[in-house]
Amino acid sequence: MTHEEFCALALEHGFKRVFFLAPEKFELSDNPHHLVTDVRAEFPFASSVAALIHPYAPFEEGERIPPYYLASNKAYHGMKAFIKELNALGIRAEKAEIPIRPALLRANIGAALRTGFISIPPFGTRMVLLSIAVSRLAPLDYDIPVRPLCAACKSCISACPAKAISESGVDFSLCHRAFMETAAHPDHIRDRQSTYIGCEVCQRCCPMNAALEAEKPSPEVREAFDTERLIRGDAAAARALVGKNMTSNGKLTAEAIAFAARDGLYEDLITQQEGSPFEAVRDAVRYAVSKLKK
């Protein structure tokens, strides 16, 4: 199989670009997600690491459905099917969770932004990045320099609802994303959360994404994320679209309750969830009742 044939097959699984990186070692001062830092030791068969780019379009401003997590779930299942097909064709391939952004930057691909994201044209920062160790395909040389606009732009600093971004970068202990690993969120996060599961404010205002055209969620996605439906606890369809890992323990219902309370809606329906088996939902009801009283 050639690199071109590999890329053509990747495209069939939703990956619009592939970069073949050297299977090198990474030095990380902090590795909370237990990423693979010594690729050769972990995957001795690997000739390269294929960085898979699954881009996605942003949704229109004010939309609470998260386009990233819809794309992330699609990309994950696309990668699984891709690996299976590669193995059947005689290319050994395994998922390799490496520090993908540092790996791309080291290969002269894209630009690091103040927000912690990497921008690669023409996708900006709106992409899911996955990587697989592969045999029989050598790494390639790249030179895709991107001039970041951070020095002259402070849009993300001004827009960040958590005030987590400064000229020196991101304080991830303040970032809303740091509070999204569990179903229950502090009230100050509920007050300012902009999308289900996470926050996309800094990506929305970033000029590196200015050329990307916004889309609307499909009717299927809109129905799955219907606020009333989620408040009632019917989150199965939404969870199937964005993945179960980030939506357990009543998370989507709890977030829907908080959004509805901020909008002044569904008070009677919200109070019906006071006896929910999920602690996060019960706490969201407490938040909502307090918010609606005001």
C-alpha cells in the first residue's frame, strides 16, 4: 500500500487529511491522560504514526449542541473501522494515543495558538485529531508553516467566560473544560456554560477559524438534544451521537436543566426530577429552583 492509497482509504472513513510522522519519543513534564510517550517501545512494529484529521463545521452562534463531540464520536468509530480494514489488507495498525499536537508541531505542521489549540489550514482549529501506529509506511517530511495571529489579537482573552486565557496562554485549572469530566458542575460553571459537555467560546471568536462556514444541526441531532426531552431523562439518542464516555450519570439531563433555568423555562418539569437517581441531576434541580425563584 502506498501513502496515497492509505489516504484515499482514510477519506472513506471521514478523515480529510493524513500526516505520516516519525515514531519518536516525547518528553512530557505532565502526562495526566497517560499518553504514549515512547512510540518505538510501545509499538515496535511501527514505521510511522499516521495523524488523522477529521474536520468539522461549527454551528451557528448561540447553538448549545456541541459540534466537536458529534465529530469526535464519528471520528472514533471511523478510526476503529479504518484500523480493521488496514489489518485485513496486511498493514498492521493500532490506536496510538500520543501527544498529537506536539507531534504535529515538531513535524512543522500548523501553528500553536494561545488557546492551546493547533491551527492547520484549511481546517483552522475545528478538527478531531487521532493517531494510529502503522507498519510498512515511512514518515514523510512536511513544511506547512502557519502564521498565528495571537500576537495582534486578544479576542479569546476578552471572550473567555472563565478568564482562563491571558497573553501567556491558558490556565487549564480555570478553563470550563477542566470541570467537564464529571456530570455535576459548580454553579459558576452552570451560570456561564455555553454548550453541552464543554465550551467553544475561544474557538468561535478565533480569527484562525474565520473562514469556516457555520452549519445547522440536522433534524436528527436537533431532536436528540431537545431540551424538554433531556430534562425528562431521555438522553439515549443524544448519548449515542456524542458518545457515552462524556455523558454518564445524568450529565446531559443536568445540563439541560441548568440551561432551561437560565432561560426561565420548564419549571414544573424540572421539579419532577427532584427524585432523580443521579446526584448531578438532583443538584441541577437545586440550582434551577434557586435560579427560577430569582
